[in-house]
Amino acid sequence: MEYKIGLIGCGTVGQGFLEILVKKREYLKERLGFEVKIVAINDKLKGSLLMPEGIEVEIILQLLEQGKKIDEYHEGKPNEARHMDPLEMIEKCDADIIAELTYTDIKTAEPATSYIKKAFQTGKHVVTSNKGPAALNHRELKRLAQENKLFFGIEGTVMSGTPVFSLFENGLAGNKIKEIKGILNGTTNFILSKMEIENMDY
């Protein structure tokens, strides 16, 4: 089985995702029986690329490591996706899944919420690491996903990507969760661990 992914946002999280895909490609194929093909990348600062036949992720990572733009993938050749905004990219790309990994605006949850809605309107599943839409518009987006029989994944928005939601929905499906206590923010947890273990000042 093959999953085609469109990547919206290629910052730290997006690049980390691409690096994991490169490292785990064979494992995913052999152990889980599926392959992942990146068919679109759109980043506000780093450029855009749309290739239905698939993008060579290693080349993208090399370009970014050298401080170059994604646009330079087709050096010397026309790149019609160069000036596409994310909404147009989402609509035109032949992806099964949109990985929405743009910056978080916790006040408005935009433009990420609009990107997610566009994905649902065009029949694409969504996974996001963006806290804005998950915090401010979760009910609406979950409803849109369900109405269109699509998946809306927000595991990456809490506890540094720990799969807490799928644990509750699947592993603990027969249990009633009364309360959760703890520091569920990865950054806060990191700071407090440094203070406790290494006696660092705040």
C-alpha cells in the first residue's frame, strides 16, 4: 500500500518528519507493509514543490541543509508550484494525507485552520502538530472530518507527540477516564527536568 503525503510547512517539525521517513522507509515497508511518497511541499519561506510522481526526500534535506530553497530541486527547469499558496497546493496536489506543520497562532488558529478545512473539502485526511486549530477549533474540524469520512490526527499537538489520544480511544477504549494529572507540556517538562537533575537555574 502507498500513502501520498502533501507537506504544508517545512520548518523544524517538517524537516524532522522527512528525516524520519528517510530513516524508517524500509522498516515501514517490511514491517507494516506500506510506503510513503511525498508529492507536495509548501513552505512560506523555503519554497514549494508539486510532483505527483514523488519527491526525492534526500535531495530536499540536502538543499535545506545547504541553506537553499526547495524551489532549487528543479534547478534550471520551470517550477509551476513556486508561487502556489498553501490553499492552492492542497487543492491541486494528489495527496491522500495533508501533514499540516505550520507555525502556531494560538489567538486565531489561522492560517492552519483554513488549510485543514481545505484538505477536508478536497477529500484529504489531515495530521497536524499545530496547537492552534486543535485548541480553538477542534470540535468543528472533527465534525468536518467525520462528515467527509476522513481522519483528523492531532497527536503531535500534546505531550511532545506522545500518542495519548490513540491510547484512550483504542488501548483504553473500555475504560472511563476520570482525570489526568501531570505536566503535559514538553517544553515545561524539559525545563523542570534540567532544574531537578542538573540543578540549573530557571
